[in-house]
Amino acid sequence: MNEFKQYCIQNNIEELKVTASAKNSNAIMFYKKNGFNEFEITLKQNLIKANLNKTNIFVLHSLNGDTINIWGKDIKETFNEQNIEVILPKFPIRADSSYDKFKSILEEYFSKGILNNNSIVICHSIGNAYFIRFCKEMSYIPKAYIAVAPGAVYNVPSKRNDYIVKVKEQAYCKKEHFDFIRNNLKIKYCLYSDEDEPKEEMFNRFIEDTNSIDMYLKYYNHFDGYHRIYKIPELNELINKILKEEK
């Protein structure tokens, strides 16, 4: 049901109607539970209004997009069971990745109230650099921001000479971007681990620049598909903690 609603919203379909037999109490109960309002025996739902300021979870993927097929998928399955919508936007990946493309896609969710002040936003790798800039430019403040392996936000020397160098160059954050996060977002966490290239100093810098809560998790490396990280139980526990605190 949630995926079908997202498809409708992305295609500018604002209202759904379903007709259920007055005798079919189970069907009526199901649609009411999913946000439809009763009108005689026709149940209606305005998708745009239904999503305004609704608590949900966004997972913004890494440069190669593997996030949505590994632990992002686990988050979606886990929290859909709690009737909490999880959105996994698909952005251009690898050499096609850019902040401008990221912004145009995320703006669609923002303009329709799906990405709102009650959203919990989880960013992986370069998704952090893009999202931090987005927050500053759009004056957007989510309910909570969880950064996972956010090393790509800084301009640091690299031995690479492939497309990743150019992509990262247009992704780096400035002091004004970090200051916005530090001063305006109340709930912030940074999850990091032992990566192939030592980046502990970089993660400590990020935690300081954003005033995030430090969460070091051992054995996760870059939290990516290459290292077969299909689930992050500690992240699911953190999301549950944030959800409980709002009640």
C-alpha cells in the first residue's frame, strides 16, 4: 500500500478512492487503517494531505546506490511492519551523481510535504554531503539526522584518479553548511566504523563540526555492499529510540 501511494504521489495523483461492500467490515477496517476516510460506502484519501507532517523515514543512498539493496531494504521491511513509511529515493549513481540532480529529486518530496519536519533522515556516505547542503539551501530541519560513514563531506587527499575524485569535488560541504546543521538540528548521530583507509580523524571532525552524538560500531567498515553489510541492528535500535521519544 505504501509503495503504491508513493508511485501515485510521484505521478501527481492526489486522491485515491476505493469502494468496499458495506458488509465487508474487514476491507473497510483495512482501508481506514491506511488513512482512508469513510464516505457512505466509498472510502477516500487525499494523498498530499495525508502525508503532510507525517512521521516517516528517509534513507539516502551512497555513490553506487547499494544502500537501498542492503541495510536500507532491511530498514524498510522492519519499520513497514510498524506501519511507518520508509522512503528510499533513487538518485543518479557513480559518474552520473551530482548535487544538483540529488537536490531536484529530493525537492519533489519536500515540496509535497513527504520530506517534512517529522522525517527521520538517514544518509550513507556521499548522501551526507548532499543532504547537509540541501538542508542549508532549503532551510530544512528534519526530526532527526543520522549520518552513516560521512567521510565524503571533506576535501582530503586521495590516491584515486577515477570519476570518484570529480564527483567528490562538487560534493564537499562548506563551513556555513556545517554551521546550519550544528545550530538548527537537535537530534544528530554519526555512525562510523574501521574503514579500509583510516578515517577516524575525519569522523571526529564531523562529529565536532555538526555536534553529533558519536556512535562507533566495530566490524562494519564502510557499511556497504562490498563488505556485505545487509543489516545494522544498532541503527534499527536507534530509530526505535527516536520514535519512542516523540510519543
